[in-house]
Amino acid sequence: MNQANHHHPPVFRWIKTECGRAKYADLSSRSGFTAKARLSWFVVIAALRDWRLPDPDQTSGS
């Protein structure tokens, strides 16, 4: 149960790869309209690409 103490943004439900989550953290730290628009676009594309991948934050039942 070492994952119980991890607090991730809710968007990590849809962004499942480590590199995608790192890019999200980078983009979300930027300010300005262009940065927020790029972040929104990134989340949409990343969610579409990762939708079939298993969620790494979910524990398996075994």
C-alpha cells in the first residue's frame, strides 16, 4: 500500500505514461493564455493516445 500516500492531479486518470505526466507537470507550471491553451491541447491528445493503456495507479487484484 505504498501508493496510498501519493496525491496526483485528477487528470492523471487519463494521462497514464510517465513521460506524459512529466510533460503535464512542465506545461501546467507555465503561465499565460498560450501556455494554458497548449496544456489543454496536450491533455486532449495524451488522453486519446493513452485511453487503452492500463492505469499505473490502480493496484491489481492479485
